[in-house]
Amino acid sequence: MTRRQSLQCAHEPFGDAYYFGPERLSSRYEGDEQKRIDTGFHNTTYQTVLENLEREGVEGKRLFIKDMAQYFFSPDEKPASIAPSLSRLKRGVGTTEAFTNGSSNGTTATPYPYHTDSEPNNPTVIPRAILENFHFTFLIRHPRSSIPSYYRCTVPPLDEVTGFYHYVPSEAGYDEVRRLYDYLCSINQIGPRVAGREIESTETNGNATTNGGSSQIEICVIDADDLLDNPSGIVESYCRSVGIDYHPDMLKWDSKEADDYAKEVFAKWKGFHEDVLDSTELKERPHLMSMAKKKKIKSDHEQDSEWREKFGEKGAKVIRDSVNANITDYEYLKQFAVSV
């Protein structure tokens, strides 16, 4: 977002279709049709999102999208079939015929499962031909940090700001990130080269290719703790992997223009990004704090006690169960994380 002269940023655009539209996959607002209408996204399909992204990219800038892998996946690990608005795909983005959802009128009926075909081995509702247009990278965070942070947004008093009035374990998203990662590797869209690591190979570096289904796009996984411990090093490695020129000023946004732009981008997800909006730069954690964190991670008992104090007995149990359910997927992805 600090490189607006060369990058056009889109913040979680696929969430509009996932939560609110006629192809919605989330049940969070299933019983609140008026809420879906009030958002203005109740008619937004996955094709609508792609068309909007295509329009945003016409200014000659590279499009940078921050989104959640779960928005591409059917609920409760049900078999995936292609989103109806994309089911008549010819090739590429913006080439489908008119959308008709056979199982929903767009507002009142649960739209999933779709009455559409699936693609072999594709675990998502997005056709492979569309996925191949994107250069995927992955941001992960240990569940012991991310789950309590997200849970906090779904209980009082913050739930009145976010509009998320209950915690949904599946929204943690680790399983979906891992399955998307594995699928992209299986079709040679990413890998086998891993960003930041030298291998005995003559493969082309990831920054030498454009978006597309090529094994020349290297695997790029960023761990949030590594990013906080070494912002400049990790961001520079990330930029090198995806083909963006790095400059230290990218880590600072201390201006009214940057502040206003961030507020506009984050407006539809109120309450989730206040810490970022109150910040002015991405700076390294104090060295002693970083070292202490690495040397002494709190025990499960200490974590549970802290969560009980903040969220009560029931909340602590929900968090613990969710953390434990996602650690394996996190650790699997962590082995591919960029290190400098």
C-alpha cells in the first residue's frame, strides 16, 4: 500500500462473494438477509469480483491482492464444484456467459452445494484457468497468536464493531491455506524452488516470470513472527521473489495521505485492523523481546490461564481446541517459510 505509484491494492475482495453474494459459501450471515443486502454485496458473485479486479488493473499498475484462502473453498470440507458464475469459463478472466444460480435466487436460499461440475483434483470453486493468472504467496502466523486475536473480534465489546457475533472455527483458514498450497504445487504453478534458499538447480528465479501456471514461480511463504523480527530483511526477500523493487520507505506510512488511504481500504472490515491504522511503520521488535520470545514460549498451561482471564473458561477452551486443530497445518507450511 506504500507503493501506490506501481501497485494497485485490493483488500479481501473475494470475501464479498464468500459472505454476502448469491454464491456465498459462509453461513455467518445466512439467517440475516437484510445484513447481506445492507452491505451492498448481496449480488456479488465470484465473477463480479474478478471483473472488478480486472478494472482495477487497467491503470498499468501491478495488482496486489490480500485475501483469505478459505474464500475459495466449499464449507466443511465438502467436495468442491466450480462457482456457477465461473462454470462456463472459456479461458482467462472475464470470459464467462451470464450467471444463473440454480440453487438460489441470490438472497434467501443457501446456495451451496452448487449444481455445477468440479475440476479434477481442484479443491477450490475457482477454475484452474483463472487460478493460473495469479502469482500466489502465503502469509502465516502461529495459531497460538492468530486464534486469540481473531476470537477477540467475535466477542464483546469488539463484536459490536466487527459485526462478527460468534467465533467460527473454520474461519481460522489453516486447512484451506495448506490445501491451496498443495494444489498449486501439484500442478506446478509454484515451486519447487523456495524463496530465499539456494538450491543446486538452473531454474529461473521467481521474479523472472509473470503470473501463470509455471514451475518457475518459486514458493514464497512469510511467517508473521519472522516479519516482525526482521521487517526489512523479510520484505526485501519477498520483493525479490515476486519481482518488486525494494526500498526501505516501503516500511513507513506516516502521512495523512497514507492514513486516509488505509482507512478507505479497510473500511468494510471495521474492527479488524485498528492496530494497523494506529501505526506508522513496520519496525523490528526490540531485540531482547525477540530473543526472549524465541527462548521461552509460554507453556499450554500459561496460555490457557491467560485466555481464561481474558475470555472466560468457555472462551479459553474454544481457543485451545482451535489452536490445537491448526498447529499441524501451520507447521507444515512453516517449513517453507522465507528465512534471512
